[in-house]
Amino acid sequence: MTGKPAVIIVQRQTLDWQHMDEAAYRKASIPFCRLWERPDDYMVDMVGLWNSTFAISYFETRHRLKQLATGHNQCIGGTRFIAYEHYRNVPLGDGHAYVFIDDDDWLSPQLASALDATDLYQHDAGIWKGCTLGSPKSEHPLFFWGLNGRCMTNNYVVTSRWIQSAETLQQACKHSGADKTIPALDTLLIDEWLSITNKAPCSSVSLENGLQNKRDPDTLANIIHRFNERMQTIPQQDFERAAWAWPLFESTRQLFVDIANSRQR
């Protein structure tokens, strides 16, 4: 490939957690609740449970996770970070490589140089090896996946060879679209770990799975307690394949320790 890839990091749909309140959150979360076939107050009720259980509020928790990830991702060399504005601000044109992330995902500082070392632009897309942190479904709380070709939320890039319009951008930017779109493309497999997916216990999926319809403070506090226990088992050497992420992990781990310690009785 000639020339360095113009890597565009696109932040997926997110909210202004720092200035959020429950009324605004209820309005914003209703489409999500209906997509899940849940009552309109489903998510805002979980926020209320969180806020009555911990002094560190749900919105503060989400804000601090987003702030940590954004502060890291927007400083990655050779990339351009595009904050979420309904995808209207994403540049289209030749010579771009688009990476899509949630507001708490972490990307490798070597992202641009790793992509530059490939023939990515001769393909529609690329998939690298995924890594998940904190998933209750994984035997190990930090799990490095092999090069299995699976599209796992943030371990893929799509080039401007395929993304030529807002329509194709929409097909690639969301989880539900990408896992259907990417397998049908000419996709390069990249033998690198270039991103980490955070499975924090404040995510809607983690809360639903953990609470299992038990909407009480003790059950919620136990979710955070179990998460913290698993995080304490991860030594620094486990991050050998992603040493750059250790400071981010330490900050995240401390945040949830602080949340547990803020339990309101």
C-alpha cells in the first residue's frame, strides 16, 4: 500500500453523561427500551436503583469511563477522532479507514502504524484479534481472542473502498449492522490485538443479566463486588500483549472500587 492510511476513529452513539439527568435520560432511552421490548421506564428505573445504592451516580460512572477512553483514543497518532454527532460529521472520501468504537472502548496507540503495515486499502475491510475485559461470560476476566475472523463490536476497520456514502457508513457503524455486513466484504485478517472491549457492570446488558429482575440494592452491590473480585485477580503481566492498556485498566479498576465503597446504607 502506498501512503499512510487516514484512520478515522468514529465514536458510536453516546450521551452527554456529565450533564445528564433522569428526565433527559428517560427520553433518550425509550427507543432502546422499545427495541429490547422492555417498558419505557426500564433503563431509567435501573439508573434510579444505582443512584439509591451508590453515592457515585450512574451518570458520573458512565462519564468517567467515557472521559478515560476518549482522552486516550483522541490522542492516538496518525488518526482523527470523530466525536458522536449522529454521524453527520464523519468525513467521506477516498483514502480513509474507519474504526468504530463505543464510548468506553480502548484502542491501541499502534493502531495507525499496524494498519499502515498491511495492504488494507486493497480490501473493503479488516478484522483484528479481539480482547474483552470484565465479561462475566468469560472464564478469564481479561480474554485475548485468536484470529477467528469474527466481528466483535470494535475489532474491525472498513475502508473508503466500500464506504462511499452515508448509507454504507450506517451499515458498518453499529454492532447490529457490522456483524451482518463485514462477513460479506473482501476482508483482510490482521494478526494483531488493536482494541479492548470493556464489559463494565454499568452497561445495560450487564445490569440486566446481573440483576435478573431482582431490583434491590443488595443484588446490585453484589454485581459490583463480583466484578471487583475478578478485576483484582488480573496481574500486570496478563497485559503483556496490550501493555499500553495497563494504566487505563488501573483507573477503571479503581473507579469500581470507589463505587463499591460509596455504598449508601
